[in-house]
Amino acid sequence: MKNYLVLFLLFISAFSFAQSKSKEVTSIKKSKLSEVKLLGDLVADISKEKFVAMEITAKVGGTLKVAECKSFELNENVLNILKNADAGAKIYLDVKVIDGQKTKAISTAFLVKE
């Protein structure tokens, strides 16, 4: 019985420490989203020289839309999602950048406000 109790406590503790804390979501107004032209307008830590690729996910008209872009200047598909994102929806950006000889991923989330 004692062994089962120890195993149960180890099992519970393993999963409680494995949970990651959620990142803070930044609010952004729809008017600001319509002005965005470059990825650097949304994510300040990324320079044009280190950028590789990005993917955006957001709800537009109640439908989940996904677009990819492989240039620092955002393409028409990404701009359409930014301009037409539903108020109250979250926009998720997943960006890949080159850091030295390694490629790292940066994830950012925005809450769209009217």
C-alpha cells in the first residue's frame, strides 16, 4: 500500500511541474492592425536580417484562417487576416528566426480590440 501511495504522489507531482505558464496576450486595436506592413511593426525583437518565415492564425468572419509568409514585408494573405480579424479574437504569430547558426521559434499572441 505504501508503494502505491509513493507512486501516486510521484505521478501527480510529475504532471503538476510539467505544466507551462501561459504567456501574456497583448491587446491591439483593429485600426493599428490595418496600418501594419512589416513584421517588425508587430514583433519588435525581430530584425530583417534574422527573419526566416512566419505563420499567422486568427478568426476572420467566424472562420479560422491561416497564412504563411517568407519575407519581412507581409504578403497580401497575412495583411488580409490582420485587417479583417474578428474583434475579440486572438491572433497567433509563430516566427522562425536565425540566431547565430541556430533557428529558433518565437510565438506571440494578440487580442484584437475594436
